[in-house]
Amino acid sequence: MRSGDTAPDIEVIANGILNGDRALLARAITLVESTRRDHQESARALLQRLMPHTGKAHRIGVTGVPGVGKSTTIDQFGRNLISDGHRIAVLAVDPTSKRTGGSILGDKTRMTHLASDPNGFVRPSPTSGTLGGVTRKTRETLLLVEAAGYDIIIVETVGVGQSEVAVADMVDFFLVLLLPGGGDELQGIKKGIVEIADMIAINKADGDKVRLAERSAADYRNALALLTPTSPNWQPPVVTISGRDNVGLDVLWSKIDAHNQRLTATGELQQRRSLQSVRWMKDMLTERLMERITGDGAVADVMADAEQRVQCGELAPSVAVDAILAAVDGTSV
Ligand code: GDP
């Protein structure tokens, strides 16, 4: 993009996205993911321009430990939905992914059918160091793919750390995939993940694992009955599926669809999205303020000094914050 000439480009990119141009969609995502200040400004202008065309997709989060079968299941699930006339985009949030060696999640080679289908779009996780950075980029990419007309968006994440909470906060429905049995029953409950789940699916319910999967499902149903549901209008179901063999994915979809209809009818979906947007705004504000602090040489020096003195117990954290804020005021960052 030529500097000083971003406005016409924004219009071209926006129209391309609205007309389903995949190359321009990919270019827009690159802008969103770029750390360059001018790119970020263009990305913001583009998002603002596309805002009226966003919000129409059904947003679904999927989590599970590596090996649970996320990519196999999403690939098959996506194909089923495409044959029903949907257009599917798969995004990923994996803060551990590095530019070298590619991303663990959303890798094109992991969802070969979806990635090669004209009605499918698979995007690996952005590779920024912080969860906050990765989350922002994925949220913005989600809006871009919505504007491009994908009506079902799946955001995939790994079953570790805080990334589940971040993904649950950008979707309408959060699906937790678990393995049958395995000796460590109810591990999801211990980790607190099922407390944000709108549904649990026990995957790999095939071959000699069918009965074990059914037993696990019964255990989770009992355990979930004791938890407060995420919504007053929805009791999270527990189902068994085989992503590999395409078994139970129709039931999976009918429940996701039922959830959507119920929460739409009660107004809860709209409320959930509004709250998500406001939290997103506040998160972004915090992130941008921190960027300004760390990006200003003089303030960054005060901050580094304060951090070191807090670390060795010489300075109370509250006094350190006063010092940093004084430096911010003094230099009008
Ligand atoms: P991910 O790391 O969660 O994305 O898991 P993958 O989709 O890459 O699957 C991990 C392994 O489990 C692969 O060898 C798959 O073939 C296998 N797998 C995935 N889904 C199923 C399933 O439903 N049944 C069985 N038996 N194996 C599966």
C-alpha cells in the first residue's frame, strides 16, 4: 500500500471483501495482523467501513487438548455444513504458535477438505507473542470473514491456559471436545473449562471406545447438573461423536442451532454480543495505553526502573504506579 494514499485502497479492499474476493480478504487479514502503525490505521479504517456488514454469522468456539480430534472433526463438520449450503471459515487462537515452523492450529494441512473448498476458508493463528495481541487480531479477522459472507465461523483453540476464556468471549457458542475415559475422568471440570462450555462432545466414540464414551458422557451429565449453567436459557448438553467417522455431527449441529434460536428469541444473544463488544473495547484500550507507555522512551525508562525497584522490595507497587503516571503526565504520552 502506498503511504498517504490509504483511503482509495481501503475502498478497493472493502468492496473486494464484500464481493467475496479471497485474495483481498487475505490481504486485509495481513493488514490486521501487521504490527506496523500505518497498517494498523488502515486496518481500523477498513473495519469501520465494513462494520455494517458484520455480525451476521453464527460464531462457534471449539477447544480441546492437542490430539482430541479438533481438526478432523471441524474438517468433517464443515464439509457437512457446506453441503447444506453454508460457507464456513475457521480461525485459530494459539498464542504459543511461532512464525518459524508455522502455527499448530488452523494449519491448512490439517483441514485439507475445508481449505480446498471454495466455500471454506481456513486461517492459522496469528503469531504474536501475547494472548491479548493474538485475541485482538482474531477478533478483527472474524469481522472481516463475516463481511466476506461466511455465515458460520469456527474459532479453534488449544485446551491450555487462558486462550479458552478469550475465545469463549468472542463467540456465541463454546464447544468443548473431550476424550472418552482415559482414567482421569472429569478432567475438564477440574480445569474449569466446562464451566464456560455451552456443550461437551466426547470425541472418538467409535470402535471399541463407544461404551467408554457413553459412560464418560453420563459422568459429565451428572457433573454438569451440579454446576450453574452459563445461561438461564440453556442447559449444556453432553453428546458423543466420532469426527473421523462422521457420527453424531448432525446432532451436534442441531443442538448448536437450537441454542442459537433460543438465545436469539430471548434476546440473550444480542446482549451477550453487546457485552463482548464493550469488554473488547476496554481490553483494547488497556492494551493501547500500555503500548503508549512502553513505546515512549522516557516513560519506558521510568517504568523499567520502577519495575526493578518493586521487584527487590524497595518500592511499594502503588508508589511505583504514581511515579509511572507522573512520567506519563509529564510527557503527555
Ligand atoms: P487435534 O490436535 O485436536 O486437531 O486432533 P486431530 O484432528 O489432529 O486428531 C488427532 C488424531 O486423532 C489423529 O490421528 C486423528 O486421525 C485421530 N482422530 C481424530 N478424530 C477421531 C475420531 O473421531 N475417532 C478416532 N478413532 N480417531 C480420531
